[in-house]
Amino acid sequence: MLRVVRALHKRRGVCESREPKSPSSWQQIALSPSLAIVPRQHKAEQEAQRLLLGNPLTDNDIVFSRSDGSPLHPGTIRQAFARILSRAGLSPHSVP
């Protein structure tokens, strides 16, 4: 199960983490066992990178970050996701 409990927003040029805007934005997403491996592998890779930098992961770190733990701009994630959808022949509007 994947739980979304924080959202990254850009406000006045600064990225900030906060609770989602409404209760309906809090999400729990069921993952198949084979898909659940992906976020675990990503976290393991993040931990290894951060340990090499002498900056271990904490419970407050975010999923999509630079190697030093600073947040990626939210638009960067959105654009990358749009490219992936396009290459797969999907419309952004077809994804729930």
C-alpha cells in the first residue's frame, strides 16, 4: 500500500511540503506485489546515494528529490510523467 500524506507545492518561487488540500487528496494506493518492489528499490538507491554523501535519509525525506535530498521542482515531475505517458501513447486525461 502506498500512502500519500504530504504534497510538494511551489509558492512564491519556494517549494514547500504540506498536507494535501482536502481530505479527498489523502490517498492510499494498492500496489501489486511486483509493483511494490519499485518504490522499495528507489528508496534503497536513495539511501545508498545519500550515505555516500554523508547525509542519510530520514522519515521526512521526499520520494522525488535530488541526490542531496532537496526537492525537485514539481513541474519537473509533471513534465517527466507527461513524456512517459506520451511515449506510451496515453493522454494525461486518461490517467485517473
